[in-house]
Amino acid sequence: MGNSGDSEQTRGLLIDAAGELFAERGFNGVTARQIVAKAGVSLGAIPYHFGSMENLYRVTLFEACKASPDAGSLAEQAEQAEPHEALRLAVLWTLQEYSASEVSWHVKLLEREFLDPSNSFREGVRLKLQPDWDWLCSILGKAVGQPADSEPVLFGVVTMFTLAATLVTYGPLIQQLAPSFAKRTTDLQGLSRILAALTIEAVEQHRSQFVSLPTKSRRQSSKRKRP
């Protein structure tokens, strides 16, 4: 199969070809012949490099879960910044992740997995996505003075992640529904400031609704029981 450089190139061609096809049609809608034809390699390349179609899909999914190289430096900056600026940089990191891949197969394949998880999805989340999620929770926890695994912080990260993904990946829909706003979605610096503020507000709202209110209810209930 050639030297190591050729071997890595062939693997890369297969992963990219498979990623595009899997993202478009799903695992069951793609054949080995379609992948090698798109990659421009021989049919024997898949068993040689990956063993099976199932393992090729697994490797391709893991590749889709990797952080974008374009966003890597933002994570390093966030680690050195004060808490609120670190949060803004973490939000920008999330936006950069999606904007850098908005038309690639990586995001499309992950969206398909979110809606219809495969057998490899749980492993992909554990090995690739969970560390990024934990990092975002840690950054937000420091900004709001709450434990990284507390429910308000988890809600804040869910809010931020959902908004960031929607604003970038659903750009064409936003263009149709809110064309005057759509141009703003290209200003990632401005969006990062807005989403960072909304993320902190989400934490506060969660604490208000799910912590304060039950406490008040218990107090009111205890008052009613007094003679």
C-alpha cells in the first residue's frame, strides 16, 4: 500500500469521502464501492486501513468530533484570561467551531447522530465531546462562582451551546426569517459578547426558578401548618 506518507494520505481521503457520504445518506445508505470511488482509491483500501465499514464509520465520527484547528488558540487564551473574559472566549471558541465547519461534513454528520444515534455515538461523546463540554462548564463555573457540575451551570452551557449552534448552522433559515439580523451572525466577536451575557443570565434565571421558588414554597407550606 506504499510508504507511510501515502498510507496516511489514503486514510485521509477515505475519511473525507466517507464523512461526506455518511453525513448525506447515513451509514446504511452508503456502500464501500461508493466511498472508494469518491476517494479515488482501490476497494481493498477500506479493509486494509480500517478493517470494516463499521470501524471506518467509527473513525469518521471521531474525526467529526475533533475540535477545529481554527479554534485551538482561543482555548489557550481562555485559560489565561480573567473569568468573564474567559467565558467570552469560550463562547467565541464554540462559535468558531461551528462557523469553521458550517458547510463541511463534520457538523452535518454530528447533527445526523444527534437525531439518530449510532452504536458509536456514545463512545464518540465520551472520548471527544465530553472533555470539551467539561471545559466549558469549568469556564462558566468560574465566571459565576458556581461548581462546574452544578445544575445552573449545566443549564447555562446548554443555553449557550444551543444558541451558538443555531445561530451559525441555521444561517440559511435565519437569512429567510430575519434577513436584517442575519448579517450580524457573521460578527463572531459581537455575538460572543451577547451570548456570554445571555449564558450568565441563564444561570441566574435557573437559580431563581429552581432554587429560590421551591424554598419559598416550603416556607409558605410550613406557615400554613402552624396553628
